[in-house]
Amino acid sequence: TCCKEYRVTLTTEEKNRLEAQGWDIDRDLGGLRPFVRHGPFWHRQWQLNHRSDGSCVFLSENGRCRVHERHGYDTKPLPCRLFPFVLVPQGDQWGVSVRYACPSAAENRGRPVPEHEQALREFAQQLALRENLTPRPDGTLLKPPLLQTGQRVDWSDLELFVQALLRLLNHRPDPFERRMRKCLTLASLCRQSKFDTVTGKRLQEFLHLISRAVDGDTPVDPASLQRPSWLGRLLFRQALALYSRKDHGPNRGPSMGGRLSLLGVAVRFIRGKGTVPRLHAWLPETTFETVEHTPTNLTPEAEEMLRRYYTVKVASMQFCGTTSFGMSFWEGFEHLALTLPILLWLTRAFAPLPADKGLARALSIVADHFGFNRVLGTLRQRIGFKLLASRGETTRLIAWYSR
């Protein structure tokens, strides 16, 4: 994934370093330029070039990085060395997230994160320099994201909200879908409160009390919740279309054609009937009706995959602030929660694959977009996500697709 689909943005220093290595365009790179300009005209950036099959121009025929082979690991651009990790500024330290777009990460292969600690500390120092992040007078790298519109708490109090969510997400007696519904109940209750004077120890006590109340306010049986409304289903399918598409690389969806073709795709997702457009090469031939009538039977292994994924996203705070289009804490979390019914829908679509195998594929597809697809941060999409959360539709969608 990293060398075939990952779009690597370069700093001027990284570009100059690669140029100084003296690559021969014809002999080494198959006649392709090593770099291309990408982005809107007001913010053009250099990126590593890719071949027609999506692979990086520096990827050799035997699957090795030519830069690494010829000049050493440390000469590679920082994003290449950092993948699949994501570093998130948190006060005076860094949170660590993982890009589950990497199939190995989605399937929990490889060494545990703590074994990478020394390398991650070095990467954090390099990333701070790369992004011109210097400590503020209070020692923090950035202001904390808003808790919600008009409310901001300091980093230490924001961490208390994170810990409250993590306790709910890791409450193993509950099936995972109920844990997420309980988190949304907590979010809804906290959105109704002001925390100007409730800080530190008082906030900690408040969150412990309200977390207990959340259990009684969240139905145990998902079947007891109403079906999502027609508007909820429509907005969900729009989000599903965005999250399931692949418009570049070897896994580009067969249905990703020209403008007329994409218009037809949009119409089919609006209707939610008939054949599901294959916006990603991994998606099988199926229909909306088949997916709706396929039960979700998550194995213990699949439940653990969900717990691990959402624990990483919440603990790192990747779901809000600078790593999530400037979203506030609660807006970002509600957006993150919406990915659960999307994952469950995709897992159904991958039947008859075993649930854990189907979910691993779904995680790779969804994680390719979360926090990285700029369309998700546009005003239009954010209004849709807010409508789903504020009307209780996200909660209903989670219950509906967990059946």
C-alpha cells in the first residue's frame, strides 16, 4: 500500500536531497520524472511520481525502494519512513495513530507499537522541524482543538474526555456496537454542558458520574432502536460512497469513469437500489438489497479489531483538530463514530468472507480516507455529518447495521 498508493508530499529539502542523488530518468526511473506538482493552483506541492500501475517511481521490479537500497534508509522522505504511523500533536507531546489503510496494520501484523518508541521519538522531532512547529510559551506545540463551537478546554482537561471515551470503548461486557452508542450518548450529554468552571478534579468527577448514567440511557438491544429515517439513510449512503471509492492506484474502482459515469454512480447511491457501483477494486459484485438483508455476525476476532482501531484513533486524538480538518473534539468524534456503520456495511458486502477477513478489508478502505480525504472536511459534508449526529441517526445506523 505505502509504495503503490501513498501520495508522498515533499519539502524543498527532501526534493533537493533526492535530486542530488543523481537519478537517471531513463535508466533508473523508466523515463518518468521523479516528482510531480499536485494540489490546487494556490497551494501546489511537490509529490513523488507514480507509474501507471500506481507504484512509486522509485519502487524497483523486486519490490524494493531504490532510494533505500542505493543511499540508505535515512535519505528517504520522512513520510515514507513514518508510514503507517501518524503523529498527532497533543499538548507538549505527540499522540501515535496508525494508518489502517496498510493491510498489515489492519490485520495487526508486525511488531507492537511500543517497540517502535525510539524511532517514533526521532520522527516526532523531525516532523516538528518539517512542519515548523515550535513550543509555545506554555510548552505546547499547538492550541487544543475546540471542545465544540464556542468552547475550549486546556489539553489536560481534553485528555479527561479522551479517557472517558476510552473507558466506554474498552468495556468488554458490552458488544462493540453498544460501546460506541454509549460514547455517542456521552457526547450528546456533554454537548449540553458548559465547562468554563468545571475543570481538573471536578471535571474528572463529573465524567465518572455521567459515564455511569450513560449505561442506563443507552438501550441494550440494538433492535429496540428505530430504523434510520429516509434522510439518515440517504446521508449515510452519500458518506458510504465517499469512503468506499478509490480513484487512483492499482485498486482504482472499475466504476470510476468520467463525469457521466460518476453521475450515474451518484444516482445509484441516492436511490440505494440495484447493483452497488464498484468504486473500489476490492468490492465484490453485489446489490444494495443483498447487503441490507445480510446479517452482521461479528466474531470475537472482528470485535477485537474494532476495539483496537477505535482505541488507537481516540487515544491519539487523530479524529479532531489539525489532523481532521480542524474539527472540534465532539464533531470529530461523531464523524469517527459514523465510520462504524460504514465498516459494518462493507463487512456485509464482503460476505461470504469470514467476518474478520471482510472487516480487515473494510478497515483498509475506510482508513484510506479518514483524516486524509479533503472532501470529508468540506462544509457540505460536515453539515451532513452534523445532521446525522444531532438527529440521533448515527446511533440508529450503528444499531441497524449491527443486526
